[in-house]
Amino acid sequence: MDLKRVLGQNRRNMMKTKTIQNDYIVDKIKIGFMRFIFEAHEGVAVITTIDAKKGHIKLIIAPDRIETANLIIEDLKKDIQINEI
């Protein structure tokens, strides 16, 4: 198989994949903890800090892992105030 062709197909497939992006306001002290939790659940989502002073984060979720990401968020809400914006 031609390596360039395979790499080209993978790149096109990756470009077709759309992520789900949700914004939240959380306790700014908990941003690092939330990032750690999502890193531990590899491949589910990535957290990006938009405004640390306000606790504004963006959760970038793999489309096939949305249910898992939502379960993690719901579980975190038991201990952390998390508001979707």
C-alpha cells in the first residue's frame, strides 16, 4: 500500500470529524483538577482555558465520546459548581 495515499486518507478522515465544543463557567481554582480528570479519561475531551480569572473554559469533545463527557461533567457537578454558557 502506498504510504502517501494512506496518510492522505487519514488526513481527510480527520478533517471530516467535527468536535463538539461547550463553554462553561467553573470555580477558577478547579480548572486544573477538571483538566486532570479529562486527561485521565484519554480521548474523551480536552479542556482549554478561555479566561482563567472568570473560570471560563471550553470543553472540546470527541463526537463519539459525548455521552462519556456528559457523564463526567454530571459527576463533577456533585462537587464543583459548573454552569454551561
